[in-house]
Amino acid sequence: MTRNGTAPLAKTACGAARGRWNREGTVAVFKGIPYAQPPLGPLRWRPPQSAYSWQGTFEAGKHGPRAIQNDEEYAVFTDALVAGQGWNTPRTAAVKLFLGLASAPKQSEDCLYLNVRTPLPGRDAALPVMVWIHGGDHWHGSGSDVLYDSDALARRGVVVVSINYRLGLMGYFMHPELSRESEQSVSGNYGTLDQIAALRWVRDNIRAFGGDPDNVTIFGESAGGESVAHMMTSPLAHGLFHRAIMQSPANMGQMTFLRRPFLNNPAGEENGAAFADNCVGKNRGQLTALRLVPPDLLYERLQHERRFRHFYPCIDGYVLPKSPFESFADGGQARVPLLLGSNADEGTLMYPLCRAPLRECIGEDHRPSQIPDLIREKFGADAPPLFDSYPGLLEGSGSAQAALLGDSLFGAPVHFYASRAAAVGQPVYLYLFTRRPPSPRQTAGAFHAAELAFVHGRTVPLFEATSADAELTRVMGDYWTRFARAGDPNLAPHPEWPRFSPEDQRLMRLGTGEDLGSAEIAARPKYEIFERRLGEQIEAMKALRSAAR
């Protein structure tokens, strides 16, 4: 499509890019722009390198490939999501068939691309910029996934950038030889370095798309939300953004911070070396051999040998000097306006993947009968009030364990981040997303990732949408873009969103009908139990790291 007979053009540092106008001619869409060199061959498991310049005009008309990934666990999540909607059997079967037949975007190691949506391409527009970091446990997803492929936010007068970054094995592999070849003597965190490289690209190029490089908001969900925490606590990202939004920030990789708090993460290097032994044998020069193995063969081996599947962001003393928990506890995070929250029923779809109801025990196999003793071991004197807070937990109730997981993995960490940021004077706005599927038979509740369609204004056949949902979508889109513009989500005529403070701990309930408005934090007593435990773990991290120096 064209507007005034011309396609949108933007001149980047690497050359001119030509996009497409959307159907209405209101938003210019640029897809698949490279922000770094393809991380192939000798660049596999290296920090991202500056993108090559190109001759002529780059045709930015289609998305770049998503990162190499394995979809097995994502399929478990989507199956649980469909089953939890409360649909009748024929519709449930039809949707599962549709999802199974739908073609997934192309995967490739050559994945370092981003997309830009702008209502006013041109250097003088100076619009707020929102950079989206997708979720997926640092193992799945892409910046062009269906829920994010939307013009709704850009139509509100902001420039929206969505990025791909390396995932899983390709993004977070650690190995002693990688550490030896690094100038910083570290390995891993390549996916996090990709995110930082994308933010540098935004700083250097976004003015050509109508964006203001001095007003950049980073936002993300799940692993993307935790990536926002990484950006807020990495010295390498300092000054690259000015506001932050964390939606359900958590991932399994955060557990690495709790279990192995040492610099350079020796456990990660040991795991990487064992994986290399399994793939190319116990020979010298494993790294050279590994860089020659096609990625699909590496992932096939990883699929068969799941004991090696522990490639996540780590504390390396360079990209991430501390865990985000510890950095926030010390007040060392970027002190920018922060909007964050979680969903009311985070654990319903996550429990089948996590296999344990406690954040620090994710991935461990525990029989339901073992859970009470596990809780007594971890929480000591706080175990009885925890049992009281989750009726049925002592009896092995699955719903009680799912509720405990949701609060442990999402609700309590969000409250921790909000409390620590507010304590040092940052503007903080906290939310709880409460909208549930409309079917009376639904069991998913306000499930993990349920807010995505509302934030991005993306209606997909998977979700039933009501007129009340349309209103909630409008309100949330307005709140998010207003925050990006001003560092405060409030605007008339929407309900007032109170600023969170240690003294006035109120949040915004984001639901339909009367469930839209400010409220007290009902789960605060539960969160405080988890936060006491987290405080003990943070102190243990400090002690272990001090002893290791």
C-alpha cells in the first residue's frame, strides 16, 4: 500500500530502507531490518557485530527469520491454554488442529533483525519510541509473533520496534574455551548482548523513522519482562532507554542466579563442556568443532539429552554483574519510571511446565505428597501461614499448587521490584491483570500472557472477545502509550492509576466492567512471605560470591 503514491523510506546508518504502508495508510511498517551481522560460523557464540552497510535500497517488506528454537515446551503451554478456555470439545479440537497446521515462521541462526512501525516516518517527528522484547523463557518466540504483529500502538502516535535475539543454546551457551577467547574472560549472555545491540541501533537510527532517541521505553513480557530487568541492571545498557515496562517478569533462567551466584558461572561452563563432550567428543579444540556442526543437529542432540538444557542468562560479572533481584535490593537499577505487573492466575498454564510450585525448585520432580515437606524445609516458621494462605496445599491440591507457583514466580517478584524501585524514588505504577475467558467452563483464569492481546491490540481467532474486552484493549493501549510519552500512564477519561509507594501500596486492576480501577493489594501478606525468603537468598548470594573471590 502507498500513501500519497509513495512507499515510506528511512535512511539508516547502513543505508536506505523501504517499508510499506498498512492497509489504512496510517502506519509505515518496516520489517526484517538487520541490526547486527548474521551470527554464523566464527561469529556463533560471539557478541553481536555491527551490521553491514548495503548498496541501493533495502526492501523491508517481510519479517526476518526467528531464532533457532525447539517448540516442544511451547506446544505444552499452548495445549494447556486451549484446554483452559472452556470451549466445547469440537471447538477445542478445531483450534488445536489449526495451531498444529499453521506454518511457523522460518528459523535460522541468521536471526538478528528488527521491525519498526511508525505513523510519521521522517527525522522531525520526534515521537516516543517503544522497544518490545518478546518472551518465551529465553528459548522460544520472536518479535514478529502473531500477538505482537499489530499496528495498534503505533496508531496512538508512538514508534514501535520489535526485535529478535538469540535464544537457548545459541544465545546462552557457556564453555571454558569461549571464556578464554573473550576479552572479558566470560561466556554466555549472547542473547542479552543482542538486546543491547538492538537498543544501540535504536539510539543511532530511530530518528530516521520519526522516533525520539531521547525518549525510549523498553517493554516485554515473561522472559521479555525479565530481560527488561536485565537492561535495568546491566551497565552495558546504561543510557539506552528512559522508561521501562515489565509484564510478568520471570523465567526459569532466574533460578541460575539463585543456585549458582558465582561470577563467570562455573556450573554453566561445566554444563557446556559436558554438552560439547556429548556432541564432538572429549578433544581439544571443541569450540572449533562445535562451530562447524549445523544448528539443527545440535538441537537434535539437545532434544535427546535434556540434562544439558540449562542455557539461560547468567551472572558473568560483565553483562550482568549481579542478579536483578540483588541489584534492585541494593538500589543499583536504572532509576527510570517503571510500570509493571502480573496476571491474577499466572500459575494455571505454567504448572505443567514447571513441575514444582516454588520458584527456586522449577524443573525438579516432586510428588504432590512431598510438597508440604518441601515448603517446611524452604520456609521454616513461615510455612504454617503459607499453608493457611493456600487452602488445599497440605492435601496436595493441584489448583493450590498452581496458585502458589503463580505468586512465587510472578506476583511476589513483581511486588519486590516495585517496592525496591519506589523506595529509591522511582515513579512506579503497579497493575494486576484480572480479565478471564468469558466461558463459564474456563479453567485458565487470567493466565500467563493473557494481557498480550490487550496491550498490543491484536485480536486473534484463538480468543473470544466481547465489547468489554474491546474497551479494556483501548484503555490498556492508552495507558501504555501515555506512559511511554510522559512516564505516567494517567490520562482522562480513564480511571486514575495511583503511583505506587512504600506507604501507599495500591495497584491498578486491569479487568472488564467494574473490575477496572485502583485497589489495595489483596495478596500482599502472601508476597511478604516470599520476599522474606528472597531476602535470605540474596544475602546467601552475596556471601557465596564474596567467599569465591
